[in-house]
Amino acid sequence: GEFMSIEEKQNSPTYQDSDSTEYPKSEKEVSSFIKKFYKSNIPIELIGSGSKKKIGRSVQSAKTLSLSKLSGIIEYLPEELYIKVKAGTPMKQIEEELKKNNQQLAFEPIDFGILLNEKSDFGTAGGQVACNISGPRRFKSGGVRDHVLGFRGVNGRGEIIKSGGTVVKNVTGYDLSKLMCGSYGTLVALTEINFKVLPAPEKSNTLVIHNQKIEPALYYLEKAINSSNDISGAIFLPKEPDVNGCSMNIESTFKLNDLKQDGSITAIRIEGSKNSIEERMENLINELQITNLNISILKTHQSEIFWNKVKSLEFFSSSKNSIIRIVIPPSEGSNLIYQLSDKFKYYLDWGGALMWLEAFELTEEMFESIRRKVVKIGGYVTMIKNSDYLPYVEDVFTTNRERFTLSQNIKKSFDPKGILNPGKMYTGI
């Protein structure tokens, strides 16, 4: 129908000729561009490096505002534990700078490049904040939104707004920084971001319990998270089910010397100093009562390789299928998997609170049915990657009526004419 033709148009390179893209070099220029677009009612698409452009709905816009020239580290004070950067700064550059001082962004940025564009690309600081997608340490350290101390940006009227230092409250009582996280460019063109940074752990070890079914795996992950051993990663990578047409493959992804290949992988990460890790690992193995099970322990080097593969979703790298991200109460994981039949490959992160699905020949009906099931158990769904089989879905993001109304009101206050990334998240937002 009609959607297809719009879709195809947008995915074809000729749709947006080069002079429809503006590259402001400063916050002032961003502001004057948006003022101009506001006056003449021109809808614009905001992008950074475009690494996550495929997430969310296609934006119907006459102009693109690329923030990629707003790049660079403004101020980094390691002892004050913060780094202030321009929004278009590549995440890689930020992380390399932090590494020099043995510091890190504790939310562990995820690399969507391999999945969406077939080459590694962590994207920009602004993109991380706009998409609000955090890595495996989420349940311990919080998400992106817990690590943004402040920002500057330009709203849909072209006004420069900023959230101040430590107490970030505006008149409505919202924490503005948190609102920016996950707003996918629909509220503000971000120009500067101030991130909280933390010391990077000296070492990382990973306990792998082999060949578990989903229930015992989730039981071990939950028990580990609730133990006193301060774990920072908890993931279940199943081998089953075998799904025709799906390419997720944990065996070929995790070929590590110290990993005895055997069925599913239930992995638990412990980070810290060498002595503390070894002691906590011993405690954990005793507490889980797994001494007689088939286990492997990955030392720092292999442990880091393991979690980097998780962060770049490497097991999906060759997939042409729909990839769906689901956040749920951890106790509902196995229940949801059983409701989904075996048309999906999946894995669980965050101790079971995060599920990623690969679906072969996903139909609109199947997607709707997943959404209903997830909403029923109090979770939400994001379509991360479309397939040629289903290039368009109406509801890329889950919302409910109250949240939608709230979002609409927030949208109006930031972007009264609705010109910033129109329709990126929902019709009307």
C-alpha cells in the first residue's frame, strides 16, 4: 500500500538531496536554523552520525539537521568525575579519553553499528542520550539517564535551553536531563552533554554455567544479583530453539579458549580488584551450590571480549530479520518465552529484565501479539531493526494512554509546532 512507497522513497538515497542537509558548526547556528524552520513550519530530522537512524519510524522531513560538526570534548575533570562534550562527539573518542585516566561511562554504551549498518559504530554522545539504551551493567549502575548530569540544547522554537549543574529541575518539576533520555530527538536538538564518569574496574571475571535450561538459568542469575557479591553482568544465552531462518548463533560467536563449548551459556560477571574478585567468585560458586555443574571461569582478557561481543550484539550480525528489544519484570522472562512459541531466537540480559528477540518473517500480527503480551506483564517493546519482510510497523515503541498524553504535553511545551523529528516515536509526537 501507500506506506511501502513512502518507505522505499525514504530508504533510497535520492530521496534527500544533499542540499537539504544543514551542518551547523555551533549552538548558535543550530538555534538560528531552528528559528528559521519554526517560522516557516518546516519539519526537520535531527541526526548525529546516523548510526541509529534506522531505529524508530521514518521521519517525514524537508530538511535534515546533522549535529555531527558539533564535536569535541569541552571539559574533562577526572577528579570531579565528569566530562562535558559537544553532542556530536563520537562515543569512541569519549571512551578513549576516559580510558587514559582509568575511568568509564558506567552505563556501558551499546554498539548498534554492526547490527544496523554492518560496521562497528557507537555513534555520538547525543545519540546515546536520545536513544537511552544501556549495556549489561544497567541493573547495577543504572542506565544512560542516571549518568547525564546536565545538557544544553535548542528547543523547537529555536531557543537555547540548559539544565543547570547538580540540581536539574525546571518549573514543571521534571528532571529535564531524564526527559531528554529516550526522546529520540523529538524535544530538543542536543548541543552539549555533561556525563558522570566513574573509575573503571581493574579486572573482570566471568563465571559461565553451561547447558542450563531457562528456569534454572534465571534462578542462578537472580540469586547472583541478590547475593552480596556485587555482580555487574547477568546474562542467559540459549542454544535452543532451532529456528529456521534465524541466524543468532552463540557457539560461533563465543569461541573463547577458556569456554568449554557446551549448550547454553549462563554468564555472571564480577568486577573489581584482583583479590576482591577471586574471593567474591569463590563465595558466589558456593552460594549458588554449583560445584558439581559444568562451569568455566573467564579471566579479564576473555571476560572483556565476551561482554564486548554482547554489547555489539555480535550474534545477530549477519541477521536480515526483525530484531526486537523488550524490557520486562525479570520474574516474567520464562513465562514470556513459553508464550512466544519457537518462532524466535532470543537471549536475556540484566538478569532476565531485558530480552532481545530475532524473528524470522515477522508479521504485523505477530508483532502486535508480542506487544500485547509484554504490555500485559508490565513491560515495553522497541522494534530495533526492521526486515525486508516487514519494513514498517506502526507502533515501534510501546506506550499507554497516560504516558502518551503526558508525552504529548511535554512535546507541545518543547516543540509547539511539532517540527523536530515528527512522527519518529508516535504519530503526533
